[in-house]
Amino acid sequence: MRALWRLAAALTVVLLCGFTCVSTAPQSNKNIVPASPSTSPTPPPSPTQASTPASITGIPMAAGEVGVSYMASLSAAGGPTPYTWSLDSGTMPGGLILGTDGSVKGVPTAAGTFSFTVKASDATNQYTTEGATIKVYTSLAVLTQPCAVKCNIGAGCRRCGGFGTVGGGVGPYTYRILGGAVPAGMSLSGLSLVGPFPAGTYSLMVLVTDGLGGQTTVQANWLIYGPATLSAGGSCSNQGNPPSCRTSGWSYSGGSPLQAPRVVIVGYSVYCLAFCYPVPTGPPPGWTVRVAGGVITISAGGVPCGAPTYGGTLTLQLIDPSQCATTMGSNRANLVVWLENNC
């Protein structure tokens, strides 16, 4: 009977342990950590255009000029900083580069109007785009006039002072004398001397600067000559039949180094009233003048038989015939002319 009770108690323990007992046997692999399930890296978010666009400043952009250093700056606000800048589409002027910080730097190499789109990406990789245009002007230049080599101008002349014309670049233009001096009584207006030229030799070097900082220089030189000096020679007296006459000893000096002066009659007085009818009022018949190499040759004649006597005193003066002649005439000299018909 006691044996049956022990068997029943043992079966009860076994059945209870099968449902509620935990083994207390020692474990030899306590330090083994169960493997975690496999994972893959999370990819960065793709750039997306901001639903609320950031505000871009620096557009419209300043104009540039070929050969002149250019610098501009773009900036943005409205998103988390920092912003990274890039060219989204279009073409920037040759020689200019858009930096990631929004700076635009370089030296333009070609003129034209260039359109492009810039992109500003914020710290969360959202971006904003905006179109921009940069106009590049041709480089500053000066079209020089003959005076940029050397001008021969008559004293007293108020023309021919221009020595250059500005082209290219962007106004306003400023002018500064680097060398030489403006002649007394004159003033500099742009690339032109204003006022009457005094006799002498002058030179100027002028620096031209445009509104974008482009610069160029122009050199000009002038030789301002005074009027020629007339030297009187002999009279023009009757010779031969029919009568004619030829002078000798007339000459001139000074005046334009490029062109000989003209001889003109600026006065006339008659002294042969008894023999000169009608009274002569112009040059003698056959009047010719040749001026060359400082020598003046005057002749008259060819009076037909029966023609009245021509007699009087002519007052002569030299006139500068060049384009920008001196306004001062030469001194005057008298020439006696006597042509009597002895047929």
C-alpha cells in the first residue's frame, strides 16, 4: 500500500514538471549573442524642388565687359543653410565661373547676351531655380584720328582739335591726362582740344576709363605753325610787244609744312588815270602766280594791241589753303605793275 502511494506521488511530480518546471542545469554557452536579422543602409533622399521656393537675390545680374574682371554674388534665404549653387541649364559667358558659394567670377572673353538658370540647394537637398542673364559688352577702344600720329595745324585754328572717338565699353567715360599739357588758351573736352591753337609743338597722353572699369590710352601730337612770311621782290614792268612782265626776287618762309600758300590780291590802287581807261579793277591781263619751294613767280601779259594800259600797285598776301588753316594771314607786300601797249 505504501509502495502504491510513492508511485502515485512520483507520477504527479513528473506531470507537474512537464508543465511548470524550468531546468536548473548549468549552460555552457551563456556568452553567445543571438544574430540580429540582416539590414541594408538607408539611401539619401533624392533632391526635390522645394514646395515653398527659397528667395534668391542677386538677379538681375550686372553687365560685364570683355577683358575686364567680373565679380557678382548670388544668395538665397528661406531654407536651412548652407546653400550649394550650381548651373542648372543654359550657358554662362565664356571666362566666368559659378562657384558653389554663389559667387560669379572671371574675365569675360566674348561679347553677347547669355541666358542660363541657376540652382540653389539647401541643407535638406531641396532646391530652387531661377533664370538669369548677363550682358557682356565689347572692350573699350578708341578710334584715333590723324592727330594721334601728328597734326599740322595753323595757329588760330579752332578746328582739328579732335584726336579720338570712344567706342565699345559702357558709359559714362572719364578722361585724365597722363602726360603732356593742354596748350594755353585751350581746354580738353573728351578727346578733343577746344579753342584757338597757339603756335608751338604739343603732345598729350589721355587715359580713358569707362563705367565698368575698362581702360585705354591715346596719344596725340600737334605741330601748330604760324603764318608764312612774304618777302617782296621786284616790280612787274612792261617788256616786249605785246606787253608782258615777270617779277623776280619774291619768296616766302614758314607757314604749313605740308602745303604751299596761295598769293591773293587784297588791295589795288590805280596811278595811271590818264592812260588807263576804263580804270582797271582786277588783276592784270594774263595774271599768273606760281608758288613752290619758298619761291614765288609772278607774271602778266598777253595784252592785245589796242588794249588800254594797265598800271597800278597791287597789295599781295599769302593765304594758307590747308584744311585747318591758320586764321592769321601773312604780312602784306606791294607789287607795282605796268603794262603799256606799244603796238
